[in-house]
Amino acid sequence: MFPQLKGAVAVNATSATAAGTVTTSVIDTLGYDWATIDIWATTQVGTSQTHSPSVLKLQEADNTSATSFVDVVGFRGGSATATNIDFLVGSVAAATNVPAYKFNVDCRNRKRYLSVAITPATSQTFYGYVNLGRGEQSPSTASKAGVLSLIEG
């Protein structure tokens, strides 16, 4: 059985300076029970926690207005000195490694729209991709799968 995922770019080469904020595109989960959101960035200048994002969190809303999004408890990451966080954002083992982060989200008890907010400690460029799964309908065409070409075997 094929996993029947629908994909979409969440962040495409968006740069932020230290303490700036990057927010992914709004992710519409309508008709899907599961989302996996992958975020990665250009290499960090150092390997310590102080070079990792100071904020990395999942947010949700019932509409697409940026002011409607609220943090999802359990998905709020931050630095060691932050308050109201659920996990410590990991740091890379070497300054040449690409920092990557993944959110696995059960959408059945979430609001319809999701977004990820990232605040880097140093200037970085971020990329991200979301795959939605367990859909009510199979994304059987490229358009329904959110891609240019759908190749199955």
C-alpha cells in the first residue's frame, strides 16, 4: 500500500537575521489526519545551543489571519534560558552540518491551519516541506498530491 501523501513547500529560502522571525506558509490540513513538517537551515556558525534557533514552535488557527495563530502546547521549542517551552531546540554536532528539525502532528485534534515560527540566534536561511497523510481521499493525481509529477511504482 502506498502512503498517499500530499506535499507542499512550507518555507523556500527565507532568510532571517539574528532575532528575526521566519514563519512558514499556512498549512491547510483539511481532509488529512497527519502532518509531518520538515524544517532545515543553512549551516550554523557554531555548535553550541546559543547558535540554534531561540524559538522553534508549531502554531494553529481556525483561519488564515496571521494574528489568529496561537502556540500549540507540546510543540514549543526554545533555548535553555527560555520560559514556556516544551523542548530544547537541538544544536548541531559540527558547524558544517545542516540543522534539521521535524514536527510530526496528529491533526485530528488540531485546528485546521498550521504554521511553524522560527527565530534564529544567528543569520540563517530556512527551508521547509510538509507532507500530509491519512487523507479522506487519495491524492491520486499530481495536482491532488501537490506536485508537478506523481510517479508511482
